[in-house]
Amino acid sequence: MLTQYRLIVQKSDGNKYYPGISGGQILKQFPFACSTANIDIPINSNVAIEHLSPIRCDDVVRLQVCQRMGPDEQIVWIDLFEGRIMSIGHSDSPVNAVELICRGHEEEAVYRAVTVDYSASSATTGTILSALQGSYMSRITDAATSLIDSSNSTTLTSFNVDQDTKYMIDVIKELERLEGYTYRFSVLPSYDSSGNLSAVYGSWQLVPTTPTSKYQLVAGTLRYIQAHFDTSISSLVNDITIYGASGSPQKVGTATDATSQSAYNTRHHIDSDLGLSTDALCNSLASAVKDKFKDPLISGWGVMQLTPEATPGDLVYCKNPDIYVNGEEVDGNYTVKRVVHDLGAATTRIEVGELVDNVIDMISEFYAKDRLNNANFIG
């Protein structure tokens, strides 16, 4: 497979530069984290340093890839990374190269996460932050209104961005967690007819519950290179007791799984929350924990030929008859938690597994949702 890269560096005045690249790495993750890219630009007889001198920190970068089976196929460019340059490094050993360290547009768009394709051009900073504050406070009852400056500013000032963006990143992470990681936040850059970045929209989308049709991690297929899977019982529990509101008697719920106990011995977990006002709620939580953690958790990673379609949050089908975990062949669907593109090797590494991989996270999620769904818990 022929792999070609195209790096577009856009200045604030719209001028563009197209330096060649020799390697680098792109990292994308779910739950929410800003995507990053390290891009290496070689300096040699064909690329003089003065050709790179106009490139500055905060310039827009758009890295694209084209993959073809042969030179006669049509060239189609696919976006691999979009963001801005955060720092520029230059070294002369072991090779003369410039390194661009970039962060994705998520960093700029985190304060626009209220609705799908929420356009900053149609609202002021104040209305965006006020809407997100309302969305957040409907989930967290003890949030203080003073945490966000919702003044009706007409511009996205550097003060607002610096002060509020840090908080919004925490908000997005919290919203993803409270939704049980069934939603993911991403950005949708928009370009005008000249190819200049014109806007960055926030997107709040459901995490797919069916395997992606764009790629698979299946041994023997064209893209597959290697894989590794693990199984662990470190989070396994099969005998759960949850205590709720105090009283005579105190509210309590239990759940056990005899099959799991027979295979892995009895593994207890005891927890309490006085906000759980009925035995039914306690039993519901105990049963949810049991169903989730009665079996060993499976995680793994796989390396493929460069796969620009790979996206954190995807559900991907994995199969390898030569890899066994806990006595069973790897053959199932797993959530993609991390994607790493290696530009020099033209490979993609995906890390897969459970997004909620311990009892404490699950219980915290249950408590939060329970308070939202039961008015008696909201003060």
C-alpha cells in the first residue's frame, strides 16, 4: 500500500505552506482528552530552513493522508489531524529536523459542548457558558453558579478562554462519565472554499453500540500486523452488599453469582450511600455491579497498517484464533480507548477494553444518575 502525507500550515492571513514530513506521532483518546501530534519535518538539500521560517506557534495545521494500492489509483486526501502548533523545536543531530508539537482543535472548542454542532458564531460567550452551566447543574446538584462567568460578552476573550476552558474540560469529562460513557465529545472543523479554517464546532454524539464497518482487528486481513490481549480478575466481584439510608432496619441490597463464585472463589464488595432510600435501589445497584464485574475483564491492543478511520469510542470487532485469554479465543467487539498513529512506520495502534473498569467508577456513576432520576434526592 502506498501512503502519502500532506501537511498544510495555515497562517492567520490565510497564506499556506506545505512542508514535507519524515515522521511523527498522533494521539487520540476517549474518555475526553485533547488530541496531540508531534510532526517531524526534515531539513535537507531539498528543504532549506528558510522555507520553514514563516511557520510560527499558533498556526493552523491540517495533516492529511492518502492511501493507494498502486500509483494509478485516484488520490483522495483524508484528514488525520487538525489543530494548532503549540511549540516548534529544531535539532541538528542525529538528523537535521524541525519538530512541530501540536494540539487538536478540541482545546479551543471545549466551551461549545452544549449541543451537536453548536456554532459559536450564533451565540456570545455568555450564552454558551450559561447554557453549558445549566446543562451541567442539572446533573450535579451542588455546583456553584459562581464557577462560570456568564456575562454576556460579545467576544471570546482570552480571559474567558483561559479561565473557563480549563473548567469546561472538567465539565466534559464529568458529563461523559455521568452518561456512563455513552456519549463522546469531539470537534468538527469547517473550511471555506479556499481551504482556510473558518470555524470549529463542538459535537456531542452517542458512542456507537454496533461494530464499525470501516475497519476490524482481524488476523489474516490486509491491515492486520499484530495484537496482544490480557485478562484480569483484579476488578472481579461476585458477592455484593450495598447499604442505603439508615433506619430500623437500614436499607440494603445484595447480589451474588454462583457460577462466578465456583470459578473464581467468592470475591466480596461492600459499599454504602445514605442517599439510596429504598431496598430496591440498593438491590438495583448491587445487581448492576454483579453483572458488570462477575467475569474477568479483557483488554488489549492491536497494530494495523495506518488506519485513519480509527476513532476513540468506536466499537471494533477483534478476532485472532491464535490468541487465547482465560481459555477462550479472542473473538468479540471491544471499545477503542486510545488511537496512536505512527507516521514514520505508517501504522496505527489501537488500545481496546472497558471504559468503566472498576467498581468505584461504576458506583459513582450509578449514584449520580440515581440522584438525577429521583426528585427526592435533589435539594
